Amino acid sequence: MAKTYREVLFWASSFLEDAGIDGSHILYVFLGRKKWSKTDWLLNWNREMPEAEEGQLKRDLEKLKAHYPPQYLLGFEEFYGRMFKVTEDTLIPRPETEELVALCLAKGTPEAAYVVDVGTGTGAISITLKLERPVWQVATVDLSQEALNVAQENATKLGAKLDFYLGDTLSPIQQPIDILISNPPYIGVEEWEMMDESVRTFEPKMALFAENHGLAIYEQLAKEASQKLAKDGKIFLEIGYLQGKAVRSLFQTYFPHKKVSVHQDLSGQDRMVVVE
């Protein structure tokens, strides 16, 4: 006997919960595949689900049960109101990083500026900044050619003209930087066991983990930025919630004449450091 959308999704959600997985993941994937809003869902949930769709849902369930991230299943994630392609070569963009972008837009100049995004991944930060501030010249750097390929694809699709560089932190950048922004790898190797299994298993390790308790890339950025940042240049960094004090101290050492401040995310955790 045919089942309604609501019956199938309720069963699927319970199936995941019983396996210790967030049950909302299947609704997220289902709505993404259907291109339905929550309103579409409410209007249609008493309709019968076609067999083909139920087959797809069961295949998705098996993947989700194995901790496969729902964003990779769909192949996209929303960031700052735009859809970005994601693959296993890129980190999945997260809401905290939207807050970093918003802070940069609020504190950055409305004038023309040379902006560099280090560790671009999907290109979510750099593409968003370029589209929100077309007068900025935005360059983006990543160690992974595969990640840069995804970022270039996203930039083309969304109509953002950027400069792409394959390289380590600021090594490819030759001109003075007005705004440096980065969400670098900041998880210490010792935190491995605390990570969600889907992150540990499927997201790119190079984009997650750093030596020296997660501080190694900040040290490299601080050192290189002290040589390449313009006189009135600013730096915007995403950090781990326990790293505020350490990262602030590190950048204050390299930039003794600038103000270095720690900013909280919407849940009240230390999440960003600004040098200005």
C-alpha cells in the first residue's frame, strides 16, 4: 500500500535516530532533491510518495546511516543566500563563517581594496565578498588544486571574477594586502576523538587539522602578513572557540601597533579575531 510523504519521512527520521544519527538529515536531503521549501513540504506531505522517490530516499538513508554528510549527498550547500557546490575535496561551509564574512563587510572599507582569502575551499568567503563588494579585487589561495577547481566552478556559476592561486598561505601574493581573511585549519590533532564522525571520515583533513594545538597556520599567517599587509590593512580570522586568547596574543606580537580583538558568534562562543 502506498504511503504518504509524511509517513515515509517520519519512518526515515526514526530509522536514523535509532542509529544515533540526527533524524533531520533525511528531510534536509529530501527537500534539497525535490527543490521544495518548508511550505511546499507542508502543502504536499499528505500526498502519496512515488515508488522511484522512495527508492532514492532509501539509498540516501543508507549513506546517511554511514555518517555521510547530507551536503555531500546533495552536492551543494547554501551560504549567505547563495548555493555553492561542495565535494569531498572541500569543507562544507558553515553558519559561523557567514558571521566572519558579515564582520568583514561591516568593518572593511566600502572603497576599492585588495582582498586575499587564504584556504578558500568552495570559495564561499571570497565569492561572497566579491559579490557583496564588487569594487574589491579579491584573490583566493588554496593548497589543494581540487578545492580551487570547485571554487572556480562556483565563481563562474555565481558570476564572481576572482584571482585564483595554488599555494601555501601568502606565498603566491605579491602586492600589499588591504584585507586578509581566512578560515584556516584550526583543529588540533589531539581533538580528533571529539570530532563528529561524519567530519572525521569524509571532510578533507588538510582543511581541518593543524599542528601545535591547531595554531600552526595562524603562526604562519601572522609572520607572512607582517611583511605583506598594507599599512592600514585589516585581518579577519575564524578561530576555534577555545583559541581566542592564544590567537589574539600571537597577532598582537606581530602587529604591536594595531588593535587585536576577539569577537563572539551568535551562540556566544569566541569565533573571530580581528586585527585593525
